[in-house]
Amino acid sequence: MTDTHSTPTFARLAELTGGRLCLTSGAPVADDVAARPVASAAIDARDVPADGLFMAVPGTHDHGARFVGQSAGAGVLTDEAGLAVLATEGYNGPVLVVDDCRAWLGPVAAEIHGHPSRDMTVIGVTGTSGKTTTTYMMERALLGHRHVGLIGTTGTRIDGRPVPTSLTTPEAPTLQALFARMRDEGVTHVVMEVSSHALVLGRVRGVDIDVAAFTNLSQDHLDFHPTMEDYFAAKSLLFTGAQDPAGSLPTSVVCVDDEWGRRLADQLGRDTVTVATGGDASGDDTWQVRSVAVRPDGTQHITVQYPEGTSSFDLSVPGAFNVANATLALAALVAAGEDVSVAGRLAEVRVPGRMQKVTGTSWRPDFLALVDYAHKPGAVTAVLGTLNEQLDRAAAGQDATRGRLGVVLGAGGNRDHEKRPKMGAAAAAAADLVIVTDDNPRDEDPATIRDAVAAGARERAAQRTDGCRPELLEIGDRTAAIRAAVDWARTGDIIVIAGKGHETGQIIGDTVIDFDDRVVLADALDQRFHTEHKELQP
């Protein structure tokens, strides 16, 4: 499939935005300049080719127009402040001046690339936790009978093939170019994570979203959003307005297992598709989980009721929250026109760094070792709660002593300070062992971050009324912390290394060092095996 759209001119982009096409002197541009085609767009001046548009947006510390000298482009899109900066930089090319740069980045880039999202079915997923897993589930269900693009935290893929990108939701010009590539390679369906940052900063403006799905909401990104209300309002933008100015509102599919989901569904009204997985599901909810059976290998057999009847399917990944993710994914796919039978492919889902089982190369331990991306209080609570349920079921089924639960976690530097003690508290409320370690300290003092997490853990541990007082350790070196958890574990236990999941680097200062929890955990398992094996030798 090839792109056959006509390339817009500067005049067409001025008409689209209602902006002013002029020189830095304020004079209008000549007709032949206004008629020049614009074939691409970028925020980074260094990425703008000769026929491209440099999108100079205001930044936190400086205006992007300062970097116009690094652009080889045919013109600049900016605001009035940027126009003044361009004049001081001696720029004398055409300038498209708009009232709000960020609001127009997406629509302009979409126009340049021929509105590629309009040629595909686009499903956007937002919420605090579960976005990545839900999009992976939808991708897996669609592959085989559709050509699928995936955009999210763990990267971008076209029909399962990795495509280099950055950011959960790329900047608007990059995102539109990516959609154009997908369209030209024959993609029919795109599933994408939509972060709150992307919604506030306009990264998905210009995207024709057919179905919008909501997972849940818990504390996160309060370094960016002043309050939870502001955070909720940001997430709501995906549902309450068309991102493509010429498009219509998406079909809304909302998980109502938490108060925020129920509130969003109430706000959106009766046409909203609701998904409920808890025992207190309303009889009016569109999709309701009726039963979940857990098999010895951890596979979950799920039965759901929906308007046309009931459907049963297997899910390979553990956790009650993954039941919610899977049901939401299925409901969103059906809302997008798929048959409910696509649920049969969910047994094949594997999500990097999300409840990912790790074994050594030398042995399979008789305890469960997992890596998970949980880096928010709510996510830690959900992960540990699910694993405690698994330990309870295992003990009951085998009439055996219940296994213990250990967790290794930390908190990132230069991020929401309030969630640090809450992370520790969430761990201490549910685990038998809590090891506080470094995550991505960035340019903060790692010990200060650990102290905040550990303080929350100590306070919550003292409040437990179940007769269990968790063992609390602080080990700054993340490798040593993971090894300590492995050495602690015994038959029937579960250990989970939380916080980094699929990430392959650790940010210390302004340096990113190679670090993959999955690799370090596998090495620790092998090291323990070799140590114990050696001790058994004569």
C-alpha cells in the first residue's frame, strides 16, 4: 500500500490553522513561497529536511525558535513569542504563526502526511496501570487476521516487528510520521497507549481514534499534575473530545472496577461500554466477569457475560488485574468491530516485564521469581495482592504450608516525592520480606529516596494486624538486593522484583548504565544454584 495524498502547501497549512503566514518583519510572504509544498515536520530542528517544517514550540527554559539555525527546513511553525525570537536569530524564511503551537502540531503533521490514522482502526488505551498489558493483549488477538501496529511503553511494532521510537506516546509530528509508515506498510489496526502527558501536551491531537479504553487510576505523575483531580481530567480528555478536529468522538470502553472508572462512565453517559470484573458489578454493566478458575500452571480460565451472550477463554498471565485487562481488551476489540472469538488468542500473550517469570539457565527453582513494572503504590498493591491470593490457593490446594512473599523495590529520582513512602507502605502491607533498593535515582541522592520508601514501609509494618511483621532490609545496590531476595526464597515462596520491568538501563546522574532486572535475576538464580551445588560436592 502506498501513500497517494497530495502534499500541502504553506498556504494550505495557514488555511487549516487560521494562522498568519509572514516573514519575521511581519510582511506577508510572496505567492510563490506560499505555494511551496511541505512534505514533513519535526520539533527537533536537526531532524528537519529541506522540504520540511520546523515546529518551534516554547520550552520550560527557552523557546525552540532559538534553534532555527540548526534547521534545513523550508519554513517554521511557531507562536508570536517564537516569531520575535526568530527575528533576533536573523531568520528570514516563511513563518506560520499560530495561537497555540502544541494544539496545532498534530493536526498540521496529520495534514502533511495525509491524515493516515483515518485509514486505519485506532484503539487508544489510557489509565495508570495496565495500558501496556492491555495493548499487548489486543495486538496478540488481532495478529493473524489483521495487520497490526502497536505503540507504547515497550516500543513500537508493526506486525510484531520492532520499530525504533521513544516515549510512551511519541511527539505529534513523530507520531503522525509513524502512522504514515504504518499505513504505507498496510497496517489496518493500531493499538496504542495514550499517556496523560500526551493528552495534555497535544501529542495525540490530529489522531482519528475509533475506540478509547480506560483501565484504572491511581497516584502517579503528581510531579506533572498538581492533583489527582487534574490527573483524572487529563485522562478524561481522550474520551470527552475528538482528537482529530474533523473526526467524531471515539466509542468509550471503561473499566469500572475503581471509583475513577465509575465516575468517568457516569460522566460520559449511557452510550459508554462498561467493564466490571469485581463481585459488586452492576447489573447494568455491559461486560461482566462471571467466573475465574485458576489452573495449576497459573493459567486463568475466564467466563464473561456481554450483550450477545457469554464467552470463555484462557489467559496465560497471572493476576486478578490481568482479568480486568483482558476483559477490557476484548470489549474494546468488539467495540472496534471484531468478533468475540478473538479471545481465543489471549492464551498466547506474553508481556515483557509484566508479571514475567524468570528462571536461571542452570535450574528451575522450586519458588517463583518474577519481574514486574509496578512502580506506583496502586500497582504494587495490586501485584502483591494477586500473588498473595496465588499463595493462598496453592496452600489450600496442596494442603501445605503457605509460601512467603518477598519484594524488591525502590522509587525514581526527580519524580513524585509523595508516592515514595506510599510505595514502601504498599509493600510492607502485603509482603513477608521488603528490600528497599535504588531504582533510577537520576540526579537525586539515592539514600534520601530509599529513606523515604523505607520510612513508609516501617510505619505500615508496625500497623499490621495479621500477626505478620515483615522483614525490612535496605540494600542500595540493586544487584545485591536482587541476590539477597533470591537467597531468602525457599520452596513454595514467591519473590518479585518491582519497578523497572522491561527496562534495560538504570539512570544514575546523567548516565544510563546497562541494567535489566530479568538478566540480573536470572544470574542470581544461577549463582545460588552453583553455590549450593558446590557445597554438595565432597
